[in-house]
Amino acid sequence: MELTIALIALTLTGLTAGLFYAFSMSVMWGLNAIDPAQAGAAMVSINRKILNPWLFITFMGSPVAALIAGIVAGSPAALWFYLAAGVNFAGSFLVTVAINVPMNNALDQGKMSFAEYSPRWTAFNTLRTIACVASTVLVGIGIAYL
């Protein structure tokens, strides 16, 4: 049971890290290479369509799964799962809620230009990427201790 939950946490966290990585390392570069008005419209469309059950399962499920893995795992594995959940929550969830989503809303409402949006959004998205990669590694270490 512990291993199954830990593998779910590993998978969800890895998927979230990959999603954020793809945006910072390709999507935003591609959008930055086209007309800013078109890029802004494309990003608004992406932001609207990404809000779907698959995102919510991975994005919200990854810290929850790591926390549950910590609860069901014995020591010392539990510590690594708790660390993974904390890093994920602080570096991914809180950054998303406090920074990336408000910026998405500002872009959607025409309160921010794409030229203003892109560098700042990408920087914070890269922070989310790093947090999710670190969380994935921490889950992996936890699995090694099971």
C-alpha cells in the first residue's frame, strides 16, 4: 500500500514538473517569437483550456499524494514524503495561486500586456518547475527508504 501511494505521488509530481518545464523551455519561447498580440491571445486560450480535470488531478493531487505517502509510510521514509509535499505546496501551489494565476487573469482581462507578462510569468513558472523537480526527487528518496 505504501509503495502504491508513493508511486502515485512520484507520477503526479513528475507530470506536474514536466508540464511546468515544457512551458518554461518551449511554449513561452515559442510565444515570445511571434507577434505579442497573437502571443497574448494564444496564452489566454491556453490558460482557459488548461483548467481541466487532468490538470487538477496532477497539480492538486501531487502534494496530497506525497502527504498521504508520508502518513502511511514508516520512518525514515515519511520525512522525505513530508518534505516533498511541503516543497510542492510552497513552491508550486502557493506560487501558482499568489502569482501565476493573478497574472493569467490580468492578461485575460487586458490589464497586462504580453510583453510585461511573459518574462515575469516565465520566471515564476521556472520556480514552480524547480520546486516540482525537487519534490519529485524527494519522493524518490522516500521510496528508496520504504
